[in-house]
Amino acid sequence: MTQEFADSPRSTVGLEWEIMLADPETGDLVGRAPELLDALEDESAPERHTVTGELLTNTIEVTSGVGESVAHAIGDISNAITAVRAATDPAGVELLSAGSHPFAQWFDQQVTDKSRYHNLIERTQWWGRNMMIWGIHVHVGVEDRDKVFPIINALTAYLPHLQSLSASSPFWAGERTGYASNRALVFQQLPTAGLPWPLHSWADFEGYLEDMVHTGVMADASEVRWDIRPAPRWGTIEVRACDGLSTLTELATVGAFVQVLVEHFSRLLDEGETLPTMPAWFHRENKWRAARYGLEARVIVDADGTQRLLREHLAEIVATLTPVAKDLGCATEFAGVMTILDSGASYERQLAIADASSGDLHAVVHHLIHEFRSGPVAPVV
């Protein structure tokens, strides 16, 4: 099955951010996207950004244009949020983002009235209805499709780092889960979701697609839901493993981290090097450890089974790859990794708020609403 890969300028950036709609008083989710989206979609048509719906009516998604830098893409997202607030503020709707809502129940949510979503729910049933999850997607342009799978295979070793930096789903349907990212383990229940298969070439990917389409698993490449996947339509590698980021600054940080890693691996390929890989069973274990322990995880970092504390390894990566970030013009955003390590990821801030509020998850939601509007806030304990 032939699958074209679009031309894309190298290491350009695109960002997608899924955002919850909530009642400003109760903090519960509200399914009001359909009444807001007609106008928002029309207004965004001439802009670089887009505003669209998602699986559930309690969600909207904002998307950047093709950014020459992370700052360029973040500017688009900022403009999109401004446009959305112009509609949601008068309507009495608040915005927040995290991998999960702390207390909302799946059976109270409505599915957006589109055939693709109804088909997904029909097939996946209870698991599909439980997809009360929000994430971000980072696209990075790749100029040569022969680089795509070597980079994906190398980048997979850094999924626990990305998953932990973005982890923001420690609560699920009113319960404290004990996981930094409960979303990571829920999302992989969907067909074709989870860790990418360790394919070696574009021809391998075309063979995979042919098998999946032939056996009725999916209709086309857009239904590949791996944590990292090729996005043939855009000519990008797309990282989908991250929880919804709670603030714009953290979105910029994770976007920069992905961009720097992709460019780093692309440079190694240009120099004729073979990119490092690890056994699939190490990646599977790393994903679970990062979901469970977040930034406190001890992860496997090479094919020999060497293990490192994630916080220490992240700091070393920042020190090593800052020159690449400077070349890409995202050194400030990339340095935000250290800010997250110092001040805590969203899951840590949410847990601190819950502890300081005697377990009141409404307080956690209002904290997330405030952070989305004002930026990261260190909880007062």
C-alpha cells in the first residue's frame, strides 16, 4: 500500500492542544462545544490557528499553523486561546487543561455528533466511552521520509521523559489513582494506540498499513494512534504521548523538547551514524514506570539496561542539547524543562492542592482553571 509523505521544512513545529470546558462555579465539565464552535471555526478560517471540536462535546482543540520556531507556533496557540475566550467568557464557560478531569464521570459526557466518533464508540464500547482524556500533540517536520522510522525508534526511548514532564492526570472520576499519568494507561486501550511498532523503514510502514486496512482494523493512516507516529499528510513526526499541559509555558517547553530531540537525531543521521535503539520490552516497562511515578521514575536508558533517575537524566539532556536548542531558537523554551523539575509538574501541583484542601477535588479544578488563565502557580501548602 503506497503511502506518500508530504514535503515539510525540516524541524518546523506544529502544536495541538485539547482543552476542557467547565462550569466556573462547580468546576464540572459542560458539553457546550457545539454551540460555540460554528462561530469559532468560521472566525479561525483566515487565521494561522484553527479551533475545532473533539470526541466529546466538553472539549475544543486549538491548533497552530506551521511554526518556523516553537515561539511562532506558541504565538498561534495564544491567539487561538484569545479567540476562544472571546466566546467562552460571555457564555460563562471556563477553560482548563490536564490529562484528566479530577472528578467528572464518563457517563455524564456526550459524544460529538460526527460519524467517525460514533463509529469509534460503536467499536470500542466501554473503553471508548471512558476516553475522558486530554492531551497535546507535537509535530516536527522531517525533510526525508527515510529518516522517519530511525528517528521514531530513537525517540521512543525519550517517551518516559516527555510523559513525566507533561503528567497531569493523577485523579480519575473522583479517585486518587496513585499514578502521575493515568491517561497514559487509559489511552492505550484503544485499537492501534500505545507504543509504536519497531518498524525499520517506510516500506515496513506501508506494509503495516496494508495489513491493517486489509483486515479491517482501520481505514487509513490517520487511524494509527501510536504514542509517536508518522503524520504523512503533514510530513511530520507526531508525538502524542503527552497529557494535556496545564499552562501555555509548559506547552512551549514540551514542544521545544520534542523539536530539539528530532533535530538532534536528524543531525546524527546526516553524519552517517546509526541511531540508538532499545528492546521493545524496555520501552513498555519505561512507559509504565513514567505513568506510575512521573518525574520520580527510574528509567532504562539504553540497550544494556542501564537505569537512571529520570530527574537527573533530564537535567543531563538539557545540558547536552542546549546548543541544538540555541540553533533552533528555542533555548528559552527548552530551559523550561529545568523549571518544571524545580517547581513541579502539573500532577505534583494538583496533588499538593488536594492535600492542602483535605482532598477537595473541586479545589484542584479551580487551581487548574486559574493556572490555565494565569500560568503555573506554586501551591501554598
